[in-house]
Amino acid sequence: MSPSAPLTAPTPPPSPPPPLTGLRVLDLATLFAGPLAATLLGDFGADVVKVEHPTRPDPSRGHGPAKDGVGLWWKLLGRNKRTMTLDLSTPGGRTTLLRLAADTDVIVENFRPGTLEKWGLGWEQLSAANPRLVLARVTGFGQFGPYARRPGFGTLAEAMCGFAAATGEPDGPPTLPPFGLADSIAGLATAYAVMTALAARERTGRGQVVDMAIIEPILTVLGPQPLWYDQLGHVQPRTGNRSANNAPRNTYRTADDRWVAVSTSAQSIAERVLCLVGRPDLAAEPWFGSGTGRAAHADVLDEAVGAWIADRTRTEVIEAFEKAEAAVAPVQDVRDVMTDPQYAALGTITTVPDDPELGDLRMQNVLFRLSETPGAIRWAGRPHGADTDAVLTELGLTGREISSLREAGAL
């Protein structure tokens, strides 16, 4: 190159396609657990088509606050999905779904057990149309058992599994979470189950049914409670912010009327905290040597830690804990989350630009980072039925056939 030749930046290598590129998913589910599973697949490249009833769209479109009549929850839950309408209970809807299923890898549905069968769209018919299909069935209580046909929601799972009974203050009522905890956990578990079934398909060449009961994944998340009861007859009580397994573990008010959370799950961290707050004498007590021993003396530990924190601002507390390599975090609301430097560094909150209805939107990014084939949010939730004609045209239907289905009420 001559000395006078302009310097140009090297051309970056082409980005590899996301890992689930080529995977086709039909999301027939409503509300949260099933649709979230489909969202997670779409975030990493799957072509997800959201199928909604022509006149009764997914109720999540109307949940929570809206802007200019547009539901914001749907913008999150419906991201990376194309949307179409189809009434599965009609002959035209049944026939169209079977045609779609023939070229689909995964169907996610959450109708009550027996509903798809009533419409002639049970596993027998779907697998006949496509033996490689994975059918994820997400219901409150599973496909069989005495509760199977009951209406089921995440709230019922949170109550039934033991979560509510163990949550709240000791002298207070059982407490439910103020968000869709059980549904979200089931959505994560369903995405994992679908990928497991697809991995099995690579070996067997055949799809299968995923039976996901929302009452089950949250029970797994609760940890060894059934094992404790089986072996010891132990029932975990409500302990508020405290833990039965270690202490100090609580939220503490700072001098500037803010809050921090402290955790001492590791013995070394507990020792550092007590030394930091000027109470090494407590760390020398025989009972301090185990998490359960510390939990039994939570009152005295909370008093020591709480008094020290109450004399300092939140900034001072966090700086001191970091210097001591002890575990602390500010208690934040969503306003803090949106400006938190660690979330900013990770890109946890990202901007989805140029939504046709609302413009730029900020929301949670994809669930994890892959170094070679990352996921991405390509668009936020789209209007009801926006892609119906495009999806059906790709399927090979003519304009006349689409019009006939629409006139018959199937679309």
C-alpha cells in the first residue's frame, strides 16, 4: 500500500445466524407461561407465529398499563413473533392449522385438556400431519389427574406448591407475589423442555408431547422442602425477609431512609460482615460456625448489622461492604434498575427502535448472552392479526382461499 493510500476499517465478518434460525414455532397459547416459552425461542432466531382467535385476542394485550390504547405487556411478550388470526374450532381453522403443522417444528398450546381433541386437533391428528412435531402442552395442572380439567393460573400454583405458605411475615398471612412468578418459571421450563425434545428428535427422528403443569416447576424452585418433610417432618415456616438457613440475611434501612439487602450464605462472608460492623465477638461464638446456628440467633445479628447500617447512608454502606468483600445490594425499584450501572454494562435493558405503534421502546433484553451466536430483539409485539395474509401466502394459499376462510369466519 502506498503511503498516501487512505486507511479504511477492515470489513467485519458477517454475523452468524442466531442458533434457532430455521426453527418454526406456532404459539397457540394465551397469557403468560406458554407465550413466554415461545418468546424465548423467538429471541434466539426461531420463526414464531402467534395464532390468536379472530375476535378474542390473547388477553395479555389488555393486561396492565397501556399507552395510546396499546398494551405494553404485549409489546414484551409478543416480541419477535409474527401474528395471525385463526379460529381453530371451525372446519377451515382446523384444516389450516393442520397445513401449518405439517411444516412446523413446535406448537405451544395451553387449552384445557381435551379441547384440541374436541376440535379434531389432538396429538393423533397433529403427529399424523407431521411426525417430527413437538407439541408443548402448558396447563395449570397437567394433562391427567383429578385437577386436570380445572382452570389453572400461576396464582393457584403459587398457593398450591407451598410458596405462599412460606412467604410473608411470621404473624402475617400467606403472601402471593405481585407478578407472574409461577407462570414465568413455567415458561422458562417449557423452553428448556422444548429444546430437550428437539434434541431427542435429532436421534429418533420423531417429535413428542411435552406435558408441562405450571404447579411443578415452581415446586422445584422451592428447593428441598419435600425432602425436609419426608426425612424430618419439617415444614418451612414464614420468616419474612429472614432465612431459616443463615443469618444475617435481611433488608436494612440506611441513614438516608433507603434500603439495602445483605446476604451471608457463605460462612466467610458472614464473618466479614460482623467484623465490618464492629462485632467480631459474635463471629467468635460457637453457634456462629454454621448457617443454621446463625439463623437461630438472627435477632442479635440483625440488631448488630441493622444498627451499624442505620448510622450510614446507602452509598457509604455499599462502599464499606464492597471494600470488605461482603455481599450487599441496594433495594431498587424499576426507576433504579433502568439506570443501574451493572445492568447498563450487561445491556440488560435494551432499546427496541422504531416500533410502528409507539416508537422506541425500552425493555428487558434476551435472557442470556452467547459469545458466537447471540440472540436479539428484532421487533416488539405486533398488532392483532398483522401477518395473517403473509403467513398463509407463504403456506401456499391463494388470495381467493384466504378470502374464503375470512368470509367463513375462520380468520
